[in-house]
Amino acid sequence: MLLSEFKNALSSIEELTFVLPDGKTVPSHFHLTEIGEVSKHFIDCGGVERLEKVVNFQLWEANDVDHRLAPKKCMDIIQLSEKVLGIGDIEIEVEYQSATIGKYGLALENNRFLLTPKFTNCLAKDKCGIPEEKLKVNECTPGGGCC
């Protein structure tokens, strides 16, 4: 989800709800402890230089169970981050504590923000000798049990 999409959603919801991939919700007393732009400058295993940037939100919870971050306050924090840090309209990555700091993508469904899994991947499969996955096409023949 782009930052502009998140901001758009903030204008139409009454409370911030984040849902983990397992269906559990982040406790409603979470804090948004950081918003920033994170860049990763690297070389992939094929020798290609790459630069990735994301807007990073860090969610954190404390024993402050009376705390609730309103959409308006969240928007104020984002606008200040845009002004001070020059954050662009790029993809959002959310950090949230699990066994270690988990990194998630973000999607919107039914006015709730879904923390979506992120996966590692080889960016140079052609250089590493990893063949492109081919879809298995099963031919349906009479009596073959697939039709």
C-alpha cells in the first residue's frame, strides 16, 4: 500500500485497527513509535545494484491500555514526517514485535489494515541458475479423473 492510499483510508475510518496474518489484531492501545523513510542500497547475487525505499511504520504496545491512536493524530504524524523528512509516496512497510521484529506489507480490507507477510526472494534467478517455475498443465482425458 502506498502512503497516499493509507492517508486516503485514514480519512474514512473512525478507528485504527491492524490485523496480523494469523487473524489476531494488534492491541488497540498500540503506539506508532516511528515513521520514516528507509532505504536499502545493495547488490543482488547477480551483481545488479539496487535501491529500495519504503515508508516505515513501527507499531509498539505498552501497558498503557488507555492509549488509542486516532486516525486524525496518525495523519498529523504522517504530515509532520512528510514535511520534516521529505517522505515520498512510496510503499509502506510495518514493523511489529513478534519473536523478533517482524516486517509486513499493508493492505486495507473492511476499514481494517491487514499486515501482510513479506518473503525473501532471489532477484537474479537467471544468473544463479534457478530455472523459472513452469506451470504444470494437466491434460484432461476421458477417465483421467481430472474433469
